[in-house]
Amino acid sequence: MVSHSRSLQARRECENLTPTSKIINTFKDYVVPSYTRSLVLVRGKGSYVWDVDGKKYLDFGGGIAVNSLGHAHPAVVRALKNQASKLIHTTNLYYTEPQGKLARELVKLTGLGKVFFCNSGAEANEALFKLARKFGQESGKFEIVTAVNSFHGRTIAGIAATGQEKIKKGFAPIIPGFVHVPFNDLEAFEKAITPQTAAILIEGIQGEGGVIPATKEFLLGIRKLTRERGILLFIDAVQCGFFRTGNFQSYQTILGKDAKDFLPDGISMAKGLGGGFPIGAVWIEKKYADLFQPGTHGTTFGGTPLACAVSLAVIDTVKKQKLAQNIRQQGARLMRGLQKIKSPNIVEVRGLGGMIGLQITGKSKDVVARLMEKGLLVVPAGDHVLRFLPPLNIRASEVDDALEILKNCL
Ligand SMILES: *Cc1c(COP(=O)(O)O)cnc(C)c1O
């Protein structure tokens, strides 16, 4: 194997390649081909990224709702540098100040409860699955009801929880204990509950499923139903949370003043929480917050001081610069602009705050490529939806620039 890769390397080095093809070739030779990739990016600043040839792109994909403050934000860079020079990592067998502080922030933003830290969205959902099992263990409850077209991550339980056949394909046998029913269909959820059901898990807004928000009636109904049946209600807020819709949680945006009477039993978070630095978290309502006793669940990296310090800096910046308000306003500006574009290719514009989906007649990946050519990055959600997830600090002028490119491409 060693000599094989050496000869490959030697051959590549003899060829006269551009910087782009050199980097792409190392991927072809050495990186597992689990993604269809396009650009070769080298740096970012604010809402822009640059490729290896120096071409500039307006980034409305935001690393799929991850880069909350855009790229290379001074507050993020400062927090990384400061904390890295003090303490990057230590085991969870010790206490650190940043982890406690971040947990307190998340509880203040959400409701009474406690937080478990991990490193990704899939891991955060894994913690919820284990919480449901722990909760139901003595009464024989273990099943979790999720929605058709949901997305809950790529782990072996995550793909079982995900309500999309294409995600499960090739990985049989799918682990038991998950059933899927149509999203926003209260009656279907009610019918799916059996004596074995431990929890219901839904996204506040289905992201990968095509930017479909939960309805107000559904959220209120599902909370009432889960209380009556004595089962848990979990929200996967990995994509739709962290101020994306103009409030910390999407259900706060959807419910408006009714949100004060609504609190789930568990919420998974990741993506935007670290502003680009990997971190995941699960908020657990106070009644269930002590179910994970020592030895029941754990992670080496979860809640490492570096990740928590960065996340605290992101939250502090969102508060000080009123970015929840900003994304509400700029999201509305983008939505209005999209609605004004007259094109037979547009089927529907939908979403909330800075999470917007544009349903088109054509193939999303073709339009994504065309927009990229013109300097705008967006991400597809399925075959016919373009997804806009700009940074929370996006400017009105940048929204207008994106709309101009869109008008010309649609
Ligand atoms: C991205 C995503 C996940 C998985 O998060 P990873 O960090 O990729 O593991 C889970 N749920 C939702 C709703 C997501 O959008």
C-alpha cells in the first residue's frame, strides 16, 4: 500500500497542475469519497469566502447554519487564542469554568434544566435517544416517534431516527425502536403512540427535509399529547436553533406569545452553537436532568474549555450586537426579495428568520452550481429546494447583492 501511494504521489507531482487540481487530486487519492465536493476554499472574512484562485463568494450557506458570525469574526478568533493559550482540553473528570458558564447561559436562554455537552448534532441526538431509553427503562418504554422527512444525523441510531429512506439505504439492519409519521400531523402522531413509546422527537423546522416549519397548532398539540401520555417531547434544534429564526429556539418564533407556556423535555443543539468550532449540547428539562448519573453517559471531548469559550464569545456577540433582531430583519428582507422575483422556475418561498427555502421546478444542484459560478453560495435541501442560511450578522447590502445574483440566475 505504501509503495502504491508513493508512486501515485510521484506521478501527480510530475504533472503540471493548477493549485485547484492539485488539492482535488489529494482528495481523490486520500479522502473517502462520501461527499460530492465543488470549490477549493482557502479563507473567509465576514460573509465572504475566497477560493484558491482568489475568486470571492458571498456565503449564504454559512457552512450549513454553522458560521453564526460569518468567517474569522474577531470575537471568535480572540476567544480561540485566549483560551488556547490557557487550557485547550482536559477530561470531564475535572471541572472547568467555561463549561459551567456555557451551561448556565443555555439554561437561561431555554428554561430550567441542565446541559450535557458533546461534539456534534448526531451525538446530541444520541444523548436524547439514550435519555429516552433511561427514562422508559423500568416501565418497558423505548420507542421514539419521529417525522417523515426528518433528519437526525448519520450515526447508526441517527439514521434509524431519520425519516428518509435514502439515508438508511445500504445500512441494514436498521436498529429497532423508531417509527415515522407525517410531520405536522397531530392525529398521526397520536395514533403512533403505543405502551412502548418513550418519546417524540421533531425538528422545529425540518432542514434537510426542505425547510418546513412546524405549525403552531402542531407544537401546542404535541406538547399537550406527550404530557397526557406521560412521554417525553424532544426538539432537534441542531439546524433551526441558536437564534437562526430570530429567537434562541425556533418554537419561540413559531409560537410567539404562546411560547411562554411551551417547554420541551429535551433539546439537541450543535451547528451554530460554536460559530464554526465543533460543539454539541443537549438541554434537559429539570425533572429529567439528573437521569444521567456517573457512568451512564460520557464523551472525551464534550464541553472542552476551548469549545465552550468560543461558544460563550458567540453568544455574547449575538446579545451585544442584537443579532437575533438583525437576522429577523435581514431574513424578512431576503424573503420579500425572493417573493418579488418573477420566475416560472419558482414554486414557493418559505421559512422563518434566517432559515429560508426556495422551492424550484428545476434540479437544486444545477441552480446551486449556476449561483456559485456567479459568486453566491447556497446549499440544496433535497432535489428541488435551495436553502439560505446566512450568518446572523449579515448586512442589508449583502442580502441585496445575493438577490441581484439570484434574479439573474433564476
Ligand atoms: C446537521 C443536523 C444533524 C446532525 O448534526 P452533525 O453535527 O452533522 O452530526 C442533526 N439534526 C439536524 C436537524 C441537522 O440539521
